[in-house]
Amino acid sequence: MIMKENDSIQKNKNGESDISKILKDIMSGKIFVSTNIQKHLRYIFFVFFLAVFYIGYRYTVENTVRESKKLDDDIKLLRTEYIYQSSQLMEEGRKSNIIKKLQNKNLTLKEPEKPFRRINTK
């Protein structure tokens, strides 16, 4: 049972197909004044409102995700910079490096021979 294309599209009295009549009604605006559409107009507006709300919500979520990704990248960058600065500071604070810097500046500071004593006051 193979149906021909012409059989699948029904013809009206005027010789127009149902699809072309519906499209013509939509384009002319007649579909919005018919009683069937007026019954469901609240539902159509509600669905339209939900679609607009969904689009706006999705846009907001995408911006939040983009901002979160950017902040994550900034955190990674700052962490690597912190680790680098911390290692440089530890290197600068070593006893051998301090002695070399003092010798380069020709300062005559010496390391104490006796350990420091704590002075207790009453």
C-alpha cells in the first residue's frame, strides 16, 4: 500500500492543501481571531513566557560558568606565582646566601661564637 504524495495532502474545497491554508491563516493573522485559538491564548502566552524565561536563565547560567572558569584560571595563576615567590624568599633567607650578600657589600659582621642567652625580667 504505497500512498502517493498527492493522497497524503488533503485538498480543501478551494483546491488548497491544509498546510498552505494554515500557513496563510498564520501569515494573515486570521488564526489569532478564531475561537479555538482564543480559548488557548492563556496557555500560549504562558508557554511563550516560559520560553523567554528559560532563554534568559540559560544566558545567566552560561555567564556564571564563564566567570567561574575565568576565576579558576586566575586562582591557578596566583597559586603558581605564590609558590615561585615563596621559593625565592626561602632561597634569599638561607644562611649561606646572607653571608655571601654581606661579603659582597664588604660589611664586617661576624657570626656570634656563643649562642644567645635569654634574659628574664621579673
